[in-house]
Amino acid sequence: MSLWKVFDIAGASMSAQSVRLNTTASNLANANTVSGSAEEAYSARHPVFETVMDWESEASAGVRVSDITTSDKEPAKVHQPGHPEADADGYVYMSNVNPVDELVNMISASRGYQNSVEVMNTSKELLLRTLRLGQ
Amino acid sequence: MPINLDNEFALQGRALGVASQRLGLLAQNVANADTPGYKARDVDFKGAMQNAGQNAPSMQVTHDKHIGLPRADTRAEVLYRVPNQPSMDGNTVDAQAETGAVAETAVRYQATLTFLNAKIRGLRLAITGSR
């Protein structure tokens, strides 16, 4: 019965969206992290969502995080000779996190999560009513 | 009048089946609202119920070489949505439309349950003769 599968699908969606929220939290936390070289500078992490097709059972489709990519944007170079992390030329490297992008991601992830909760609640209600059928 | 329980509940049973199948698909759409390249899917509720309206002829299997008619397919055909706002990443899910469709399907499902409950109550009354 498909209604039971709704729990799996909505659960998968909630877990994927929470991974997304997690990366957003990491990115925002490290938005102002400074390091001594371009390689060590923090780069923004973003999850890649992928549809999971289950062809055996009438092609039900869940979702999962297939990969976490790191942004390859160049970190900003700031001249701060007094900084303890500064390199030989007096430069420090900021993380390449764009806080505006991250906030947009956060809102989108939160909406996706809320929608899944709504779907899960609806099917729970329907299943309970079906159980009470004829009583 | 003999009551065939199969026929008595067939239409409502079919409606519940299609509604739960649709809810499953809508859940997939909501789950994949942010997946690049995902194509939203849905069932044609009206078409599925029209097929259910016609009573399929039944044949009796009285010999082991007889082949019975296949049971009527309880699943509706799954179709792809036509997006009204295509997006750059190829995803065709409209989260608001999906949420609305979930609410609509839930109401349909509950309406069917109400009809079924009324039928069951009627049969009970006929069996027991009192409330």
C-alpha cells in the first residue's frame, strides 16, 4: 500500500534537507574563518540531491544526498600583516562562503522540510482514520 | 436481494487505492522538490475512476486448465506533469501546487472513508436489526 511508503519517502526527504541545513550551518559558522594559505582556506560545502528510483515497487522515488561538493571559488586575499596567520607577504585568506547564498539555502531547506512534515502528518491521519473504519 | 460484498465496496476500494497511490507520488514530488532534473509525476484521478465504474465481467474457474480473467488493475497510470514554470535545473516540481494536491487528495480520501463508514453502518443495521 502506497500510504506506508509515504513515510519512507518523506523521511528520506527530511534527512536530505537536514544534511543541507547542516552544511548551511557549517558554512555560516565558517563565513569569517581566516587561514594562512589559499589551500587551507575554508570553502563552502553544498550537498547534491539525487533521486533514488525503486523500480521493483512501482517506481517509487525517494531522495538522498549523493555527494557533498566544495566550492572552487577563489578565497578573498586580505592584506593583514599583523595577523598571526598571515603568510610571508602579509596576506590572510578568507573563506569563500557567500552568506546571502547560505541564507537562501537555509530558507529553501526549511520549507522543504516543512512540506515533508506536512505530507507525513496527512498520511498518518489518513491511515489512522482507515484503521478506525467501521467502528 | 443478495449483496455481493465485493461489488458493494468495489468503487470505494478503488477510490482509496487511487488516492493512496496519488499521495505516494505527491510525497515523492515534495521529497524531490530540490533535486535537479527530477520530473514531477501524478495520476489521472478521473480517468482511473472512470475505468472503475464499468463492472468487469467475471468468469468462473471450474477446471484447473481454465484461465480466469485477470483481476482489474488497481493502479492508475502514472503520468508526468506539464510544468507551468520550467526551471533552469530541469526540475518540474511546484511545491505549492503539490501541497495543495496533497490536501485535496486527503479530503477525497476522507470523503471516501465517510461513504464506506455509512455503507458499513447500513450493513450492520441490516444484520443486527437494531442500532
